[in-house]
Amino acid sequence: MPKLSRFVLKALRLPLRVVDNFRTIGVRRAVAIYGERIAEEVRERRLGINTQGDVPGRELSSDPACHCYQVVNYSSLDSVFGYLSIDPIHDVFLDYGCGKGRAVVVAATHSFRRVIGIEFAPSLADIARTNLRRAERHLRCRDVEIVTENAMNYIVPEDVNVLFLFNPFSEHVMDAVLERIRDSLATARREISIFYLQPRDEPNVLAKCDWLYWDCDLPTGTWDQVQLHCYRTTS
């Protein structure tokens, strides 16, 4: 089928899909979802970035413990940064599995002293760096880097005190990451805030860490199937 014909067919199907969504999930819910999608697109355009588009995990790593790339919604990020009282002298943000860099870019629009993104897949890390360059005029934090490295081996810098994870790993990878975080605490004792966005039907691995305590759960917009935990290190 010619490309133009496929586009026309897709355009014709869109109103039918919208009507069907309104019928199956209700008007209020559908309006909220479509409103959030429009807001997402506006934010992307305003920042000049493109972080959308899922990438299957098998295209990123042979390790099944590494999950697919799915972009975090802006509503969840707004919850994180709205909850924090950011200190531009001391606060350093680290995003595990930063993908195409949305969380890193948004973090850098705030007054963190430093922002770091860790990404195992070189292709995604390159896209994240491109997005950072495109969003440069919107950034308040100027010390931003994307590190291409296996998270299991990454040595957490001693000044990092805000961590963000959007369900990037499972099994042994997550265990190793938590161990690296704990190693960093042993080297430089400090309070760390960990924001962990995960599916509701999966076990919360942070709950088993006796060196962390649950602080709160934060709103996730229309993402009802996930929960956003905030944990902090114990004294």
C-alpha cells in the first residue's frame, strides 16, 4: 500500500478509535487520557526534544532482566520535582536507565548542581545527548552528562543524593544496582531520596531494603497501572 494511502487510512480510523475509547472507558477518563497525551506533545515541542517511541528490551540487551525502553510521563516527573526542595549547592540527580533522556532533560530544567543519566544501550545514550543539546537553552543546570555503562558496575558518585528509576531492571540487575547504591552510602554517609516508578502488579524491591524507609507515594497522572514510591535512607 502506498505511504500516502496508509496515512489517509490511519487518519480515517482515528476518529473511530477515539469514539470507541470514549464508549469503553467513559468520557471523563478518556478526556483525561487524551488531555495528558496532548500535554506530553506540547512539552516535547516546547523543549525541542523527541523522547517518545518504545524500544523492545531484546533490542537493547541480551539480558532479560533489562526491560524495554518506555518513556516516563511528564506527570510523574512533575510529581518528583514538585515534591523536592532542590538545593543548587548540594543536590545531584541520577537517572538509572535514562533511555532517550526525558527525565534527565526535565531534571536539568531545575536547579540541581549536577545531573547524570546512566544508559547501557549506546543508541539510546546518543539520542539522550542529542536531546540535551536541543534543550540547552531551557536548562538551568549546566553540569549534565550521559554515561554509557552497565548499571551493575556503575560506581555511584559520593555526591549523588536524588535517584530516579522507572522500572529499568529486574532480578539480579536491580539487586546489583541497590548494592552499588549501598556501597556509595558506606563510603559517604548522607541522605538519599530514591524515586521508584513501577507497575502495581510487580513486587516492590525497595521494601525489602532495611537501609531504606518509605516516605510517600506520589501521583502519576493517568497512569493508574503504576505507582511512584519515594524512599529515603535511614539514619
